[in-house]
Amino acid sequence: MNKLIENYEKWNNKESISVIHKKPTGQPYVVAKVWVEKSLSTDDKLEQAFMLTNSIDDAWWNNKEVDALHKTRSTSVGDQVLIGIDKYECLMRGWKKL
């Protein structure tokens, strides 16, 4: 796909959400911006961010919908996702709004 068309579709149909990991010291830092469909529910956006920042068949930072800021471990329990002004923490099952 043409890069110009790809960028147009990204900016018009998707939104960028932040994935935040915690260092062992507990200090949070943004590891990636993930592009998700604007029309998805909040739960689906959270699950999409989790899936896209986990290494399954390849390193997560190679995913097309991810702008990696740090090449680090996969997203896991205790990490956070920022959607707009709302922050969510990853739990063993699901998410908790902070």
C-alpha cells in the first residue's frame, strides 16, 4: 500500500494509545504507541494493545501497528495502557481502570 494512503487511513480511522511498563524500581515509562481502530470498544482496544505488544511469532516491536519507543519485554500483569485521559492496569484477567 502507498505510504501516503497508509498514513491517511491511520490518522483518520485509528487512534494512538500508549502502552506503559514499569521498571523493577516501579518507575513507569511508555514503551510504545499502538494504533487501534477508533470504532473499537475500550475493552477491545485494551486487548488489541496487549496482543500487539506481546512477542508471539516475532518481536512485538515489528508489528505494523506499533510505534516502539523501547524494545523491551512483552506487556504483562501490572503494566498499563493509556487511552485518551483514562489509564488501565493489566490484571491476571482483564483490566482495571485507575
